[in-house]
Amino acid sequence: MPAICINPVDSSDAELIRRLNEQNQDIRLFISDRTDKQITESLVGKKAIGDINDDSHISTASSGAYCGIFFEYDNNVQREIFLEVIKNSALQRIIWVSAYQPTDEITSIANLIYIYYENKKSAHDVILDFEGRDAVKSEFINLVN
């Protein structure tokens, strides 16, 4: 099933996306136009590059994807944008990855897997597992405690 990764930013995310591409074979990306060019070039998949703060650009890029994987690195800005993207998309599975605790508004999203992490590598292993499952239930995964 097509998956879109929103906001990959570093070589660790690039490795995860490489592994997702092997597992899924239909990976799409929305990359911030502020992401380092070397990182952008290292990412595999169909790329859309644009303003990470523009929910309409991200919603458009996610058209046709089944699963949306949201990498939240700045909850002061990205939370509201990501919530708008999800509301305006047809995504059937949401995997939200964050070093910040979720709000009630986020956890009320249907078909949401929220991965709260301290170590990004451990979060990436969980992403691979949940993205590959046929069916999932909404779940909060606490990798901090």
C-alpha cells in the first residue's frame, strides 16, 4: 500500500525510508525545502519538496497514499500543520512519530499509531512493524519509559 513520509530530515530517516522502500515498494516523500540537499538526494522514493509549513502542499502530495508517516521535530509549529493535513487527506493509517507527548486532539484521530520516543532508532523499528501490518488499531507507543 502506498505510504508517504512527511518531514524526513536526516541520514537516520533516510535509512528508515530505504528500509520502508524495500518493504513497501511504493514510498512517497514530502521533504521540506529547507532540508539539506545531500539528505534530500539520499532519500529514495517519489519526492515532493516544498514548504513544510503549508498544509495544502502536504495534503496534495499525500493524495493516493494509504499510510502517512509524520515525523514531528518541532511541535510548536508542526502539530497544527500535521493536524490540518490529516483532516484534509484520505489517509487510512497515520503513524505520528514525536519526541513530544501527544495532545487529546492527536490521540482522537482514527487509525493513529503515536510513537513517543527518546531514541529515534527504536521509533524507526516500530514504524517498520506497523507500516507493514495489514490491520492496526489506534495505539500510543511509549518508548521513553
